[in-house]
Amino acid sequence: MKRCCVSAFLVLALLLSILSGNAAAGAACVIAKTMGNSEAIEWMHSPESAEAALFQAKQKLRERGYKYLFPQATTELEHAYVVIVESHYKSSRGKERTSYGCGFSEQSYDEALWAAIRNLQAYAWGWKPDKEGYKISTKKQY
């Protein structure tokens, strides 16, 4: 009886891994930075996985000559709305800064925008939406 249950569990686990592997897709945003300042952003979608999209986005930035690359957002969504926001502001020490936020949503551009604003705020601690503002630099759907 125990062997039967273990075998059934292994077959089920194998089926789930195969099924989830076939439907894997995703997207990623990568930021190029120097001294804490964002210089560029690249986002990619991959029908394979978020990991593949992350690799492709890094490759594009490397091809453009950037060295210091940081993954900022990923998603395993097969189809999504994508919004990237950009903000130029002064840090608390008076230095000019550029920061980006990247958001994905299965539902709408509005949800992707809120995700992008939260993402920007998570990576630019001194940034405040009511003070520094932002502009939408990318609005896509895949």
C-alpha cells in the first residue's frame, strides 16, 4: 500500500512539473546603475521563462556597454500589461538621480502602473511620488 501511494505521488509530481514547464513564460526588467543612479532600463518578454527574459534583458544592456546590472522585477505571467515609470529628482543629499519602476499586471494598465510605482519606491528609498513625480516611459502588452 505504501509503495502504491509513493508511486502515485511521484507520477503526479512528474506530471505537474512537465505541465508547468510547458506553460512557462515570463518577463523581466533589468536596471543598469552607477553609483546608485539608474542609467538605463531594459525589459524583455520570453515565451520560455522569466529567467530567460532576465538573461536576454541583461544581454541587451551589456551590448549597449553597461556593466553593473540589477534585476528589478520579474513575472511568470504568460500575458501581461507592462508599465515602466521614470523619475528624475534630487536625492536627500542634493544629487541628481534617475530611478525606474517596472510593473506587470494580468488585469490592466492601471494595475501595472501601481505595481511600477510601488517598484520604484522599493528601489529608490528617498523617492516620494507626490514630491518627485514620474512619467510613464513604456506602456506595452505582451
